[in-house]
Amino acid sequence: MALPTNHQPIELQYQKSDRKDDQRFVQWPYSENFDQLAGSEVINLNGAHNLQIKGKTISGAKETCITLTNCANIRISNCRFVNGKIRGIYLYNCRNITIENNFFDHVVTGVLADHCQGGIVVEHNQFLNMLGPMPGGQYVQFNTVEGAGCSISYNKGENILGEGKPEDCINLYKSRGTAESPIKVIGNWIRGGGPSSSGGGIILGDNGGSYQIAKDNILVNPGEYGMAIAGGNHISIINNRIYGKSQPFTNVGLYVNAIGGYKISHAVVKGNRINFYNAANYNNNWWLADQSQKPEGWENGGNILGDKTLNENMLPQRLVSGK
């Protein structure tokens, strides 16, 4: 398919009421689907709420496909973001945004939620070949996302080596859930990574954070590492399966390391099964840095290291269908 050469963003801003004492934005009905937009036009919304965006295909965009700023109560579903030069979706200062059942293919980053306030949900999406490089290259990154009701769950993603320069598949950076509602990273299927010497599967507590849980994820050959806690408090890695074959960039299956001085406390690592080989073909399943507090479950939490039942067949041969 030939890529469009010109993309003009659709700027949609609400008009304020004529009443001098009413500074609310006029709401659009939640059923609005943007069906009038051409398939390749990017979407920029500022101050919007109570909307749906669905069924759009945005291909070859030279800027972020969908940008939401100061928005709330928006659902993005059944869209396709293909061959983009920047991100698929960017959220800034938003709340209650649901991103589900979308397909991201050859974009720099799939979803970046930046300084958002709760209710950010990224579920049941598919990601193929994030282009990167760092600081991009994630399927999903939360940057300073705070509040209850946040989730990155039940997504499928694959990075085919040589197609791009992906970094972390899922990254939680300076993000905080709550004790009652931690940020959830649950049930994701991830395959492929590299050649980055720092990027890998799922990293929690990057530059601190709190109340995060990664559970029941399956990772196959995700990159330099499988899963990690890099800082923060009340962060848990539970019941995940991690496999990595030896490649020139592979290092460790799971690590806990207070990177940059961001101390770790009240961490939990239990019930995980790991079979991960580093670049020297050594079965390097996990590592606890000297300065890091030992997580609950590290010694007696049912973790299985060098689990030979784990291999590349944990995930289906065709992981990402684009449907």
C-alpha cells in the first residue's frame, strides 16, 4: 500500500457555553464514532470527553495517530495504526481512557500515557514490531500515571528481530496505583525483543512508583531481560512464565535492582517459572542486586528456576493476527 504523503490533523475542540458563569465544555454524545473522517487522517483532541473513536485505520502518519490532551471518558476501539513515524496513541493529562481491541503495526511506540490521573485501561490490543529506538519502542508505557483503575492487560505483542529497535515491551515509569487498586499488568502474551542491550519484557517501578502488580503474563524471548522491579514500593511479580533462549543481547530472566537509587520496599516475587539463557548460554534465571531489599517470596514463594518445561511453544505460532 502506498503511504499518504500529507497528513493534516483533525483538531476537535469544544466550544464553551455562552453563559459567563459556565466554563464547562459542551459534551458530544458518547456514540460519536468519527465515521466522517478519512481513514488516514490523524486525530487531535483537547478537552474532549464522553466520546468513542472506533473502526479507524490510520496508515503512514508522520505524527502521532491519535493524541488526547486534557480528555476524559473516551474509548478507542477496533482501530488500526500502521507504518506510523511516531506513536499510535498519546495521552496527556487524561483520565478514564479505555484503549481496547486495536492493532498497532510498525509504529515507534504503541501507547504512551503521560501524566494521567486514573482509569487508563489498555486491554485486548495487538502489537507488531515496535520501531523504537529508545526512548520509544514500547507496546505500552505509563509515564507518571497515578490513581485507581489503571490496567495494561490481556494484550498480545510480537517484535520480530530485525524489524525495529524495540525497548521495553511494557514500562511503568514513575507511576502509582493505590493500595485498593494497584496498576495491573495481567495476562499479556509477549514474544520477541532485541537487539537493545537494555530493553526487554515488563519493567515495574522504573524511576520509582508504587502499587503495581504484574501477574499471569507469558514472555518468550522478550529481549535483554524478562521482567524486572527497578524501584518503588508495594510492587509485585506473581505467577508469570518467562523463557529466553541465548542471543547476543540476552542477560537475565527476572531481576530486582534499585536502579538510580530508587529504593525498593514491600516487593513481592512469587510463583514465577523461569528458564532464561544469557548471551554466554548460561541459565541466568534471576538476580537480586546487593543494595535491594529481598522481596517477599524470593526464597520460599514457589518460584521455579530453570524450568525446562518452558520453551518457545508456550505461545501459539501465530500470536498476532491483526484481527
